Amino acid sequence: MPLTMAMPGETVVIRKITGKDEVRQHLTELGFVADSTVTVISALAGNLILQVKESRVALDCSLASRIII
């Protein structure tokens, strides 16, 4: 299921990243890689604030939907 379905406070494991090469490369540079964990800090209208490693990252719903958990 896409990352947009995760609830605030939930820690999930990334299974794969979909989309064009540019999108996958951008998400990888932000720290979203397969088999890593991500914690959802907050969600509003599909847009997410996420804890990735030691950083917080905000993603809009179109990018978050490319991350499969």
C-alpha cells in the first residue's frame, strides 16, 4: 500500500519506490530507500511529514504515493 495510507505515529518499512527514474532518484537522495524504516509524524490532506533516519522530510501526496510500504 502507498505511504499515504500510513497513520500519524506509525513506523513503516519501505518495500519499493515506483515512478520515473528522476522521481526514484530524488526520493533516494532524500533517504527513502527499500528496507528502511520511516515514521509518520503528521498527515494533512495526504501530505506527510516523515522522520527519515535523523531528519524530518515533508512530502506532498503525489510523491508519498510513489513509496510502497
